Amino acid sequence: MISQTDIFNASILIVDDQPVNVELLEFLLKSTGYTAVSSTTDPRVVAGWHAEHQYDLIILDLQMPGMSGFDVMEAIRPLETEAWLPVLVVTAQPDHKIKALELGARDFVSKPFDPVEVLTRIGNMLEVRLLHRETRSYNTRLEQTVRERTAELQRFRSAMDATADAIFLLDAGSAELVDVNDGACRMLGYPRAEMLGHTASRIGLGAPAALSERAAGLAAYAAALGPARAPEMIELELMRRDLIAVPVELYWQLLRRAGQPDILLGVARDISERRHAEELLQHMAHYDSLTGLPNRTLFFQTLGDAIALAQEKSWRIVVLFIALDRFKNVNDSLGAAAGDELLRQFSNRLVQCVRLRDTVGRMGGDEFALILTMTRDQQDAVHTANEVREALRQPFDLDGHPAALSASIGIAMYPDDATDPHTLVKYADTAMERAKQAGRDGYRFFTAGMNVQVLARLDMEMALRRALEHNELLLHYQPKVNLHTGQMAGAEALLRWQRPGCGLVYPAEFVPVLEDTGLIVRVGAWIIDAACRQIGAWLRSDTGPVRVAVNVASRQFVEGDLELVVRSALLRHDVPPELLELELTETALMSNTERTISVLTNLKALGLKVAIDDFGTGYSSLAYLQRFPIDKLKIDIAFVRDITTNPNDAAIAQAIISMAHSLKLRVIAEGVETRAQLEYLRRSRCDEIQGFLFSRAVAPADMAALVQAGHSLPPDVAKPGQPAQTLLIVDDDVNVLASLHRLFRRDGYQILTAATPAEGFELLALHAVQVIVCDQRMQGMSGTEFLSKVKEMYPETIRIILSGYTGLDAVIDSINRGAIYRFYTKPWDDTQLRDNIRLAFHHYWLLHGSGRHAGEPGEDVTALQEVK
């Protein structure tokens, strides 16, 4: 038997010159469970691929440029030993369907696709295709048995063959075909002898167990009402020899014979024409005949299903109601045919604006609607509305007559505005009317609060345009500090907006608007000019030279002339180029690679420095680090924030530093806010830092004061002369900390104590620690968890557990992974513990001198021998 797994693992090839059709079929098949789905938009490769892979099913479009689907079938015909081809054709032309079937195609589906129909036909075709590949040895033996068992049924042959319907006689117990008439052979395309070798399930009559249950039910029914009754009629699909499914109306009756096996008599009537008519009516009832989009009825059904799913998933559903502005003018001036063509073209553009999982529908006339499924806020709806408006901006070609239109869009959201489909669409329609009243070519939300947000954004956009003209923008400067000298190494220019009536506005609130509107190009040029003006002012004052870094957006490379802007600003303010530094994101670098390399190379030739901002959050590729003329990398604040407690962040930061230094690049860490972060970065050989620990971004006058005062970093805590042997004790019991401090103080160690793992991480960042003694049971994090993280961040340390907790599983696992060097229990013997700590320091210096790391797997460490 062919299992569902066998069908889902069958190899399928999709051939269509339209990528959107290929994506739709691939999504449909893969989301249903099919695993071996391939596709191509080039029909010329199909024969070669099929010769190599022997696909179980080829889903083939017929109308393709260069090579039609008919030509493809002719090309693969020599590769098949059977009379039929494993081809499911896709077409909307009835005459094409007939021709395709004559050429050997097994079945067809019509455009646009009905997912249920497509999946049903594919599943049926694959089942028969796979069954054909099974060995036929069983059939030979079965034929002999069938011939013997059908001898007594020959007298019914003439009567059976006289009817146009298909008649099947089955053994009620085994579900094997005992006999069939000529009508069955004609319907399914089998010779009689070959069909008698099949079981009922192979032609779609049902599984043996189901047929046995049906026979039992018929027997009970006959016992109650009489054996002459034929009580059961069902509709199903039988599978032809050429793998085409035949819809039939099937009547079952049970024939009982004394001393002989019961026979199930099935009479099947072909209902293909009736089914086709029903499908056509169904399609006409649910799809718009002009655009092929779901009509109003299907749109509401789909919206209802989407809302039901959204209730379960806690999603938002957004409905966009779209009306074309002044569409009547097109109909009046160019005629109804041109208006229809415009609607067809617009519907095609509309489909391109949404994702596969979204729905586009025509509500009637010049009105359309979209269903969007979202997990975030209304900005997704705004983005889609703007895409629809942008799609209309390109003129439509109506038989040589260009036509330009705009649209008014109304937006309503589930569950914010309504929870049922009809109310949600009604509210979106109402919001669309508001957009028309506001002047057309725009969008409005139904919810007043959301409109306030939209209008606030539009107000900010207008205010930003005025800000450039009225000199409301200004720069603050955040110092950068050289970790090797402790002195300031320059500053980064950070944009601020002194908005009238609102005070100082920070970049996170308005820079996204600058980027979305394209104003970032003009503002970016202003920033470079303002920074150069300030550098020149400092240079010619008591402050002296200060290197300033400015951020460059990706759109400045694409839409602006960055090289001209920089050269002009340097010349205008008489600033040495070496005092200006450009900071670019990885996205900005990759927006136009060749042009970016050319511009940066020319600017570096002047003496400018170039740094990559937020490194590690984008491409982070060695390839572009080698291609682009780069001087510095900035470690993003996301990796600095938890650098003293998160081994992953620490490892990424150390990797960036090591990689940059190997490429002769300097490294800057941004967002340094604590002394522990500073000391960890200093020990990791980072070159520069900036952050609140040293200074926030300040006004130009305050920046000048910092430079003139010679403000610098605190000295390195790892200064010469500190005790060479440092012991860290971590325990949430202050009495234990005090006892251990007194015990080890007499041995001359520098002793650090921490009551929490967090304090322990901070002390490790601030001090060079050789040995750590840690309690096992602590709030928030166990000792083994703490020391496992310490091993990743400070692998050279000697790590010891001291605990009264006797559960050893976690401890043994940590020892096996090399996270723990020794394990001692409480209470402890003072003399023995002191001796063992001295041995731990001795072990550290032995390993430190040989370059090995303490506690790594593979060392001869007999940890459990110390358990008391």
C-alpha cells in the first residue's frame, strides 16, 4: 500500500514562465507537507531534468514563450514506457485541455487555482503513479485466482456489458475485483484482464476495511428492508489508467450467495459534465469575471476565516478599502472598454503590492479591498497604503492612451475597530470616504486615535522641512577616548532638533521620518557642513584640533553627491581633512558597492578616516572589510551592554577586536556605561570607547571645555604593584564571605568578595583574577552555571565549588565539561582548604606559564577525590 508519507515524499516539478504562479504553487505544496518540490521558469530544461530525476509529477503550464507545454510533453514522451505521461497541465483554455489529454497528459486544472482542487488532483495522481511502480508479480497470481473465481459469473457478462454505466463486482471480504463490465473498462481505460489484477483501492473504490464495513452495513439494511433494495449512493472519484480522476455517482448493493463469498456490486455513472458545470458555477459565484480576483462574496468569507484565525493567534487583521479617484473620467473620455482594461491592469499591480498570505478582492465598480494579517502596529498598513499609491503613479497604457490615477484608501483594524467582517469592511469604507473628503490621493484610519498618529507623523514631516529652512537643527558631540592613553581621541557629531514648542528632540524620534521621506540627503549634507564649521571654529580657538566623526546614511550614497559635499565643506571652512571622519553602517556600504568604493577611495586620498558603525549587526563580512578602504570598526552597543556577564557578547566583541587588529584596523566600543565594561574592553585590547561613563553628548561649548580641561579616563586598575595573586569568593551568605576572607587573608592574597554572581562578573571585569571559590546554591544562578559562563569568558581562571549542597549531577557534568577544577563541601577544614587553594594558585601559574588553560577537558584533574 502507498502511504501518505510516500505521497508527500514524491518528487514534483513545477514549470511556469510566471514566477508568481511558481511561488504560489510551491507555497501551496510545501505548506501542505510535500517535501521534494522543484520548479523552473524555463521549459527547455524539463526534458533533461526529467531524464535525470524521473519526476513523479510535472505540473505544466501550456502557454509559455520559447517552448509551449505541448512541446514539453512531446520532449518527455520518449522517456516514459507507459502510454500516459505524469503531467498535470495548467490552462484556462478548454481546447488546450483536450489537446493536452490527447498528447498523454493525465489531468488538468483551470486558472485561477482552487487550492482544494489542485491538492486533490495532485494527491490522486501521485497515488496512482506510485502504485504503477510497484511490482506486478502479485498481479499475475491474482489474475489466476480471479479467473477461477469468476467462472460462475460469466452468465452475467452480456447483461453487464450491455449497460453504458461501469459495473464492478468485488469480493466483500478481500475487496478484490472479481469482474468488471465493458463500461468500466471504457470509463477507466483498462483492458479487462489488467483491471482484474487490481484491488478496489487502486482505482479509487475504497480501502478494504471501508468496503468490509460497507458490506456489513448493506447486509443489515437488507435484513431490515429486503435484499432487493440498493440503499447506498455516494459520490467519489475513480482513477483512470492515465491517472485522470473521473468523478462518478456510485450505487452499492450486496449480493449474497449460499455457500459462496458475498459480492459487492457497484454501479458507477460518470458525472464529469455535471461536476464541471458545478465548478464553473462555483467559480462564477466567487470570482470577479473581469479581473479574476475574489469577488465580494468570497472576500467576506476569506475575511471571516482570517478573523477566526486571528482570534486564536492574537494577530491583527487590517482591511484596506481602495477607491480609484476620478475613474468615471476614464470611462467617459475613453469608453467602457478602456475602463475595464484599466481595472485589469490596476488589479495586477495591486496583487504585486501584497504578500502571498494576504488577500486582494474586487468589491464592485472601481472599488477594491485588501486583507492584511499583521503581528505588529499600524505602520504595516501605512506602508502597504503607500505602496498602493506608488503603484498608481506609473501611467497606465490604454491602447496608446496614457492614463494616470490616484486612490483614496480607508483602513480599519481587527480587533481595534470591529470584530466581524461586515462591520470591519463598512468602517474601512467609511474611512475611505474621509480620505476622499480630505482631498483624495491619501489614506485615513477609521479609529480617531490612529488618525491622530498618522496626522502627527505628517505634521512632523512638514515641521522637519521647515527645520532645515529655519536653522532648528543642531549638533551635539560625544567624546571618544583612547584606551591606551586615557585621553580624548575626538568626538562623534550627533544630530539634535530644537523644535519650537517641543524643546530638544532626539534622533530616534525624527530620523526615521527623514529616511522615509528622503530628507536625510539634505540633512546629511547639512551635518557635514555644520561639523566642518565647528571643527574650524575649534581649530582657530584655544580648543585646538578635534577629530569629529559624522554618520552617513545609505541614501546619501545613492541619491546625493557625498564626495562633492565633503570636499566643499572642507574647503569652505578651511578644515584639514584628517580632522573629519565618516561613520557608515554596513547597509550603507552595500547599497551601491562599486560607487561606494570609488567615493570612499577618493575621500581617503584627501586624508579622511572611515569607520563602520554598529559592526556585527549587518553583513559582518571579511570580504567587504578587505574591499572597502576602512580604518575603524565600531562595536555595536548591543554587544557592549552585557559584555561582562554574557559569554556570547564577550566572545563576539573579542572576535571583532582580534579580526580588526589582524587587518590593521582600530576598534571603538560604543555605549560604555560602567567601569567594569571599560576595564574588560581595556584588557581585551580595544582601542577607543565612547559612552556615558566618560561623557554624554554635549553642546559645542561644553565639548570645548572638556578638551581644554584635559578630561581623561581613570587609571588602569591593573597597574603595576597590585598583588600578583587574586582570589575571588562568591557566596550569598555574608557570614561565609567573612569567614573565608579571614581564613585566606593570612596567605597574602588580594581577596575580592561578591554576594551575587552579578557582583562576581563585575569584579572579574575590573581585576585580573586567578582563582575563584564559589557557592553552589545562590539566588538567580547556581555556582555551576556561574562558573560555566566564567570558563567561556575567562578560561585561564581556576574555578572551585565550595558548597553544602550534596546533589552532584550538575557538579559532575560541569567537571566533565571542564568548568570546575575542584569541588569541596561545607563545613570545611581550614588547614586543608588553605593548602588546596595554594595548590590551585600553583596549578594556575604552571598552566599560565605553559600557555594552557586550567580546567579544560582532557586534563588529568581528579576533581571528585576532594569531595568529603
